[in-house]
Amino acid sequence: MNDERFISLKLSEVQKLLKAEIIYGDHKLETEVETAAGSDLMSDLLTGPTAGALLLSGLNNLQVIRTAVIAGFRGVVLVRGKKPDPEMIAQARMHDVPLMTTPFTLFTACGRLFKEGVRGVERGKKSP
């Protein structure tokens, strides 16, 4: 596959593409992501080149924010319209991790990003 068809998107573009509500991180909407990972199993995300990527998940708990911080994700998108509780929002603020929620399923949200040129995080490859 020719990597030239893959691009980066600003979080503001991600927000529009996924019809997402910004929960925290308005000040970081110019941040760009080139890769994304979708998973509900946080331990899987700690084994790949995730630094600088976008994390999409159906999980709605503190572990998602903790994983994002440890693995170096640039933002988190909760799928299926999940709303974070105040403690999760506080953790996102404390660690300055942009947090959004989209009405789309994990599959659809990842597919929409891929269609626009965001590539997936692949094991065995270095972060961009």
C-alpha cells in the first residue's frame, strides 16, 4: 500500500468527521494525528507504536485516560455516544488529554478516519 495516500488530520477535523462533542480540549483542536487505534482492551494498546495517535474506545472509565497518557496518545474519542463521568473528565484535564464523544460505533468511527487518510497503528512499526 502506498503510504502517500495517508495524511494527518487536526483534531478539529476529526471532531467534524465523527460528529463528535468536545468534552475537554478545545484549546488543542489544532493538534494533528496521523494514526489511530480503536480498542476496548487497553493492554493491547500498550504494545504498539501509539505515540502521537488518536485512541478510540467504547470503554468509559479512567483506564482509558491512563492508557492514553502512558502510551502517548494525542486524544481520546469515546464511541457509541458514551458520556464520561466527572472523574474521567477531571483526569483528562489533569493530563491535558483532549476528550470527545461520537455517536458512531467503533467500527464506523475508525472507518471514517481511515477513509480520510488516517492510518492505523500497526505492531512492529515505529511511530511517525
